Amino acid sequence: MKKSINGSTLKKFITLALTFAIVQVLVSTNIINDYIFSTLATICINIILATSLNLITGFTGQFSLGHAGFMSIGAYTCAIITLRNPTMLGFVIGALAGAMLAAFIGFFVGLPTLRLKGDYLAIATLGMSEIIRILFINLDSVTNGAAGLSGIPQFINWGWLFVFTAGTIILLNNFIKSSYGRACISLREDEIAAESMGINSTKYKVIAFVTGAFFAGIAGAVYSSYYYFLEPNLFNFQKSIDILVIVVLGGLGSLSGSVIAAILLALISTYLQSFPELRMVIYAILLIVIMLFRPQGIMGSKELSLTVFKKWTRGLRDKKNGGVA
Amino acid sequence: MLEITNLNVHFGVIHAIKGISLTVNEGEIVTLIGANGAGKTTTLRTISGLKKPTSGTITFEGNDITNLDARQRVKIGISQVPEGRRVFSTMTVLENLELGAYLRRDKAGINKDYQMVFERFPILADRKKQMAGTLSGGEQQMLAMGRALMSRPKLLFLDEPSMGLAPLLVQEIFDIIKDINDKGTTILLVEQNASMALQIADRAYVMETGKITLSGTGKELIQSEEIKKAYLGG
């Protein structure tokens, strides 16, 4: 039993290392040029945002509309710190500080609202992210107001993108597989039943919400350091909806679904840049079509794993053998 | 074992439970019967800590538990099978049982109790890895009971275990309830199926519009003209 667990961890590790190495080679040989790399960065940032929102909305069942707000806290905190201290260490500290601050604000918004049953969280988080945006517009001395911060030192390369994205997915996956994660899922399934099992609903909702906010802060930090320009209106209500679209499209309660949807949407929107007039129309029609044919999202609540492939290929092989014999 | 005195519960301005008192002694099966909307489920939810009473006291094994929250009540040995089963439908049977033992930390004991549950409900052992939502109504009821047993309750509440089940299954579920009781768990049973409930109950309370209007042993109530007329269709 133990051996097989180690085996699958090893396989996962090899897959990750291979992904990293292949892209790294492509980047250094300039096959992935700056243009493609910017799509790659968008994909990675969206993966971090979508998987962390999926923890809140997909796994724990709490509807949050404030993810852009948490992202902006991470982005501005990291930007302000790296502007004062333009070193690699400054960036790492900035990213962590941004994430912590986002988690902290998440705790203060979450604690009072998550005690209530119902969709109060959606309204509270919507209000919170608007307040944060207005604050950033008006705090001229720190954030340079509506004109935005520019010239933020760029530290994001493929290595960092990979570390943050893979790190987020691994940590969230471990969280969901733990007993904490199971408690969160049970709250989504049936809050009353979960409470009568002795699960403290407020506690687990707050834990999921704060964790989600933390990773949104990380995504913001990565964003600020890659795009080296920030303005408050990047993080408006529309941005929160964009993240929600990825989560719903990928499947509520599926991390791999969020990853697939983030990649798919980024590719579609990059491709559609050649048709600027029709871009949003086609994008919207595609979303409608996908949701019509797969209302549960691309992955539903299932996860993509190597065993699925194995079962599938074994099924094919068995069929073949059966046919021959 | 459980003693409720003068319990009042409000939903906003609606006075749902109007000063009821009831006792459950150790080892008994006590049933609470009554029509829809009489306040049976509210009473159970108040005792298990999911709803706060406006006044009155609840004591369990001599300790006042009125102000404990649901979690602490599970810890001291009160567990419930909620109305409508409420299994976690996208989780497997095994994960459901695991959540039933959420507050326990004794691994060995938990593993032993899985075996206990699987022995009592062999069908669940066959469906260990199956999603709970794909089970039939009867199997879900068994799972909900197994899940509640995983917390090793001294006192088990069952809220309408016969709801939506075929008559044959209802009999089976009631046999199991009797058996759980024989093995030492005290039971408080809320039912609409009054005749079945009265047959296995040691004592019974009848609830009407938030008040207890009648009480007695199961046998007494089954004979009572009033009950026959109102609940047994006689």
C-alpha cells in the first residue's frame, strides 16, 4: 500500500518536472517568444485564481464575488514593497506579505458573514472588493490613485510562474484530500447534516475562505510583477466574474477542471485577438454553447488523474483482446 | 438520561414549541408522534443544538447542556439521523461514515466501528466505494443511521426514518432500530408512522401544535381511542 502511494507521488513529481523542463527549454530556445509567454503568464495567474476560488465556491459551496479584491490587495502590496526594495528577496517578501494581507482581510470579511446561512457572502464580498478598489483610487500617496503604479520591477520568469502555480495546485489538492477538505465538502453537500456530525460550519467556511483569499493574493503578486503596471480598475467587478466563469466552466469542485478551463479560455481569447470586432461575441457564444452541452462544467466535480487514463486504455486493450480471442 | 423542562422555541414571532417537558431514560426507546407541523423536528433540532431555545432547560446525564453547541453535544454522546436522511451525496459511502466519526481521534476504535456498521448493514459494505447519492432510499437511510452510529452515541435521535420508504423496508428499518436499542443505545424516535413507532416504543409522547397533549407507554397509547382515531386510522 505504502509503496504504491510513493509510486504515484513519484509519477506526479516526474510529470511536474517534465512539464517544467520542456517549457524551460522552449523558453530558452525562444520557441516560446514574449508573445506566447504572456499567454502562458495569463494562464498561470488564472489557474491560481480559479483553483483558489474553486476551493471557496466549488468545494465549500460559498458564493464569493470578491476574488478580484483579494487579488488587488496582493498585487498592490507586492508592487509597493518591490518598488521600495527592487530585489528578488523584496519580491518574495512582497508576494508573501500581499497574500497574508489578503488572507487577513478575508478573515475580517468572512468571520461575520460566514456565520449567516445563505448568500450573504456574495453581497459582502462584492461590497468589499468595491471598497478596496475605491480605496486604491483615493490613496494617492501610496497607490498613485487612478493613474496607477508603473515601473514595478519584473521578477517573474517561467521558474517563478511554475513554482507559484504548481505550488498552489499541490497545496490546494492536499487541503481538499485532508480531513479539513472533507469537512468543507460536507458543508457544501448538506450543512445541517454536517453540523449534526459535529462539524463546526463557521470554522471550516472561514478556513476555506481565508485560504482562497491567500492564494488570490499570490496571484495578484505574480500579476503585478509580470505586467509591471497596476491600476485599480483592473480589479473591478468584471474581473471577479471572469474568474467565476473559469471556475464554473471547469466544473465546481474540480481543481483539474479549473486548470483546463483556464488554459482553454486563455487560448481561445488569444486566438480571437485576430478578430477584434467579433472577439467578445464569439467568446460569449462559445461560453453559451459549452454551458448548454455541459452544464456541470467541463469536468463536473471529477478530477483528471492518471488512473482515469489507465482505466481507459485498459478498457480499450480488453476490448481488443476480447475481439481477437 | 435526557430531561427537557419547559422548553420554548420561537421562529421569529412564531411560537413553535410551547413549554414542553419530556424525559428519556437510559435504555429506552421513546417516540414522539404527531401530525405535520406539530413541532417534532424542531424539538429534535433544539435538543441536538441546531436550534436555540428561547427558554427552558435541557439536561443530559445530569448536566445542563442548554448552552452547548451542536459539536459539543455530539462529543458527549448525542447523535442524530436527520429528517430526509441528508447523506453527503457526492461522497462515497465510506467517506460518509468517516465524517460520522469526525470528532473521534481513536483510529483503532473507528476501524472497529466501520466493521460494526458493515456487519449491521451488509449492503453498505458492498457499496463502500459508491457515491452515496446513487444509493436507493432505503440504503441511504441505512447509511444515515450508520453514519450517526459512527460517533458512538449514547443517545440516538431518529427523525422520520420511515419517510418515503416501501412498507417492507420500513419494517426492516424498525427491526434495526430495535436491534440498535437492544445493544445498548437509547433512542428518541420521531415518526409520523404512529402505529409502527408505538409498537417498538417503551414510552411515547403525542405532540400537537407545539404542545405535548398525551403521554404513556407504547402499549397504552396504541389502545387509546383518541390515538386510534387521530393517527392510526381506526
